[in-house]
Amino acid sequence: MKVLKLIFKNALRHKLRTTLTIVGIAIAVIAFGLLRTVVTIWDSSVDATMANRLITRQSVSFIFPLPYSYKEKIESVPGVSKVTFQNWFGGTYIDKNNFFARLAVDPATMFDVYPEFILSKDELNNFKKQRNACVIGEDIAKQYKIKLGDIMTLDGDIFPGRWDFVVRGIYKGKNKNTDKTQMFFQWDYVNERMKTEMPGRENEVGWYVVQVANPNKSAEISNQIDALFKNSTAETKTETERAFAQGFVSASGAIISAMNVMSFVIIGIIMLVLANTMIMSARERTREYAVFKTLGFSRLHLTGLIFGESMLISCLGGGIGLFLTFPIVAGFEQAMPKGFFPFFFIEPITVVLAVTATILVGVISAIFPIHKALNTKIVDGFRYVG
């Protein structure tokens, strides 16, 4: 008990220095938590993909369209259960900063191929019946305070003009990492307007989403699909949905890798801050440690004093930082456009890493001061002037 009392007294002897050290550790943990959340969520978008879905796109790039006529041919491939398609629409909703995915889709097959998008039967039927109907994710509905029956107006860029869509459905996510920030509307509605307003751009889709019965045969089915359109004017590349998603992630790979490295550099900064404090404290108490040795304090007692003080400061700073990380991440989520990060939450691995780092920093920061205190002779300790 006396040792614990000494640990608290030593830690609070220089209140300003200890407070600044705790604040520095807390800020570093918050920064670590925020950066790691961005990295893990970015990777989670890949993990949210389904093993039984393939993406068939234009072989050069997904930005080039494919003919609508490919749908029946893909459906004829053995092992294919269902085929739907999507077309990137773009456009602006209210303001250019309001970014979220807007896709023209096939209402008859879209929600069969994507069972993780949960929509009521009535909402799905209403979506299918009305040409200019749309379905949006619940996160988009919450952000813009949209309810069923409201009209969402888009200013087209890829597909020019004013587009008015009636909200007939608001889908929920089956899992925590399901993207609930998308907007879907009927491809037929867009295609009809293209026939009259932009002849030559009708009957085109962005990419096909292919549901397969056996994911183990994905490579074989992919090759069969691509073989159908070999040497055509629009050759295809079929890949798993995971590989397709990784293509988007890899486009920002350098930034994500840099953030990942920075998150661990922050751990080094925490260690330097706390180590500096502990070294200063140990130097100031050189004479005190000599007195303790004279009074019969063992090496274990001195180790406990220094180690305990280091762990106390480290755990206080880390605990405060981790506690504040949750509301800060929540605030960051609210401030960001919903479509940029479809979901944003702290993964358990981030908490584990933060706690582990806090403990590790406390241990490492105590090593040098302990070594110094244990190996300084009593006479040298009394002679020290600091």
C-alpha cells in the first residue's frame, strides 16, 4: 500500500508536466484511433462483398459501357443463377458536395442479387410500378431528412437534364458494414429519355452483376462469360466482386498506406513523450532513490515505483484518449458526406491496438529509468546534483 501511495504522489509531484504528458498521450491515442478507423473501414468495403457475385465490365475500364444485349447471353452461361446490371448516373443533388452513389438499375432483379439491401415487399412493388421511382439507403434518408413520397431532383452531368425521382423505398442494411448510402432508380426510365434526348446512347449499361450458384466455380464461369464476347467491339472482363472492389481501393492505396504508417508513427510519438517525462523524473529523484536504498528498499520496490508511475500516466492518457475517440469518430462521421465513407465505426481491432499500444508504451518508457536507478551506486546517488 505504501508503494502505491508513493506511485501516486510521484506521478502528481509535477502536476503541470504530468498533465501535459497525459494530454499529449490522449491526443495521440485519438489521432491513432481516427486514422486506424479510416484504414479499417476502407478495407471493410472489400470485406462487405459477396463470394457468389461476379462483375462483368468492359475490358478496358468500367467507365466504358456495355450493350444491354449482353444480358441474355450471360444468363445462358451454365452456373449463372441471376443477372442484374447497374449504370453509374452521377449528377448533383442540391449541392456538388453531396456525394453518394446514384445508380440506374434493373428493378426486377436488383434486390434479388443484393439480398443485404432489405426493402419491404410493398416498397419494392411500388418501386417496380412507377417509372420515375427511386429507392435510397436509410443513411441518405436520415442525412437529408427524406421520407417516402418525397421528390429528389438531380441535375444530370453524364446524363444531362433535370431528373425528378419519387422516393418509393428506403432500404436498410442486413449487416453493420452494408452500404446504406446509395440511390437506385429504374434504368428503363433513363434509357427512354436517352432515346429521345441523346440518340446513340440508349441500350447501354455500365456493368453486369452476375450471381453464381457455386462460388468455387467463379473462375470457370468468368472465363466462359468473357469468351462469349471475345473479339467483339466491347470485350469484357469478369472478376469477383471482391476483386472489383479492391480495384477501387487500390486506386487510393498510396494514401491509405500512408495513413496506416502514420497511425503507427503516432505510437512512437507517444513513447517519446512519456519516456522523456520518465527520464526527467528519474534524474530528479536520483538522490531519493539512494535514500530508499539506504532505508532498505529492494530492487523490486524501486522497479515497482518507476514502473507503476509510468503505467499510471500511460494508462490515464490512453484511457482518456480512447474514451474521447468514440464521440470524435461519431462527430467525424456526421461531418463527412455519407457517400464518401458508406459506413464509419470503430472496429474492435482498433480498440485492441490502442490498449495494447498504451500498455506497451508504459512498459518501454520505464525500462531506461529503472535501469538507471538500479545501477546507480548509493554514494553516487548522494553525490548527484540535479
